[in-house]
Amino acid sequence: MDKSYIHILIAKFFGNDLSPEIQKKFHTWLLDENFQKEKEKALAALWEEDPAVADDSTFQELEQLHKRMKTTDRQPYKSIGLYIRRIAAILLLPLLGAFGTYFYLTEINPVVEKTELVECSTSYGEKKQITLSDGTVVWLNAGSLLVYEKDFKGATRTLFLSGEANFKVAKNPRKPFIVNTKYMDVEALGTIFNVQSYPDSPNTIATLEEGKIKVDTKYPVRQSFIIKPNEQVVYNHINKKVSFSKVDANKCSYWKQGYLIFQGATFGEIVQTIERSFGVTVNYEAGRYKERTFTIKFTPDEGLEHVMDILQKIIGFKYKVENNNVFIY
């Protein structure tokens, strides 16, 4: 596997110490297939905007992980550039337990080591359906990134997700299907479930439609839960608490058909969904309508301006659209 490809995967996956605003910019930029030549320049700009600094021990951990990867290209890691190195180190912190363990195990198993990784991403305003080599069908929601083994030659079918995806898993009791996110792992043998884990969201959410899944939360200590159909588990990144609720699981995956469904959603959550669904940036006063929640559904044929018109009447604001920007005042 190409060395630079591995480093890009590490640099892309999961934010950690970046401020929410910079994390959002970084995530959007990563999902943009254009401006490939501008990547290092953009990383440099993001680095200068954010005060977070990774210490020497992080760099050492990164180098150790790099050695375990046993890539065919033995050029020094420094060749990818100082800014990419810094950003990669910051983003690596939550990955040492995920990618780090994964590549450590593949070092022991030479068959898995040679397995090709596949990266699938969607830009804001885009959804994508893919079929994995084992027959599993995956719907990837807007603004998401999924990384997985092409042929699943290892003992498990492990995927890494940042964003939201719906999985209809092909049955294989001998090879567990595991979706790895920053805060939560979801394991299934044969089932349909939805996982949402956006870097700019305060929650990681797993919802089961059919079958049975095991959910493992990672922080502050690892906890395991068995989830049944129409149950939802929510891990809050801020207070580190886990909550459970009964839901209509089918509605949680209506986004595949283009529906926007909000149930007790905050204004900030609505804004985030609008940005991902329509590929726009919504500008508004932070903390506005913080104490209110909203329940509303939009159909696939309702465009951006119609959605904003309805929200304007319900919430009571004014807005204007200029190019790919929505201004709320």
C-alpha cells in the first residue's frame, strides 16, 4: 500500500483537539474532490488558525505506527510536509486505538497486511450507495467518509466511519461486521442499522432496524450494550453519558430517500443537516434559539428555499441566500 495514501487516511480520519469551527472547515475540505493541489496549503492555513499543538510523544507514536504499517515505500515520513505532519499528529490521537490496533494486528497476519484499503466519501449535498465485496449494502449520507478493506481477508469485516451511514449487512457468523467511529464501535452479524458520527456533532448515534447489534462505547471507559430493533443508543461526547430510547428506526434512515426529519432537534442540529444536505454554509448568531427544539419533516422534492421559508415561519427569523451561503438574521 502506498505510504502517502496511509498518511492521508490518518490525517483525514476523526478530529480531536481542533476547535469546532476549524474542524468543520477541515472536514468540508477533506470531502471536496477538487483543489487537490491546494491540500498542503489549506492544511497550513488551518494549522495557523488553530492554537492546538501536538507534543513530541505524539510524533513518536505516529512514527511507531508508521513503522508497523510496513508500507512498500520506505521514504522518510517527513516527505509529506511539516503541516501535514502536524495535522496528522493531532488527528492521530483518537486513532491510535483504532487504526493503530488494526495495523498492529495486520503486521502479525501477512495476509491482512497486503489487503487493499478503499476510501469512499461524499461531499455536502451528495449521497451514495455502495455494495461491499461481501454483499453488504451501504448508504453513505452527505459529508461522510468510509474506509474499509476491499476484500475483508481478516478475521473481521472492519470499517472506519466519520459521518453517517446505513448498513444492510450480509450474514457471515464467522466474520463479525464492525463499524468503528471515534467514540463508538458497532458490531453486527447480519442486520440493518444506522450509525451517525459527524465530527461537528455532540453525539454519536446507533439505531437498529433489524436483527441485533452490540454497541461498544470507548470513553471514559469501554462499555458494551446489546441493542434490539427500534432501539437507539446515543453517546454524548460532552458529558460522556449514554442514553437509550425507543424509536421508529425506519424514520432514522429516511435520509436515504432524501427526507429531512427532525424530532426534538435543536436549531444547531437543523443548521448542520441543512448544510450537509444542500451543500451550503449557514451563517447565524451562535447560541440563537438555544433553548428551543423542533419537530418537522421535509420531503425529497422540497428544495433549500422552501425549507428555509417553512423554518422562517415556524421559528421566526429572516434570511437571504447568496451563492452557497445562507444568512439568518
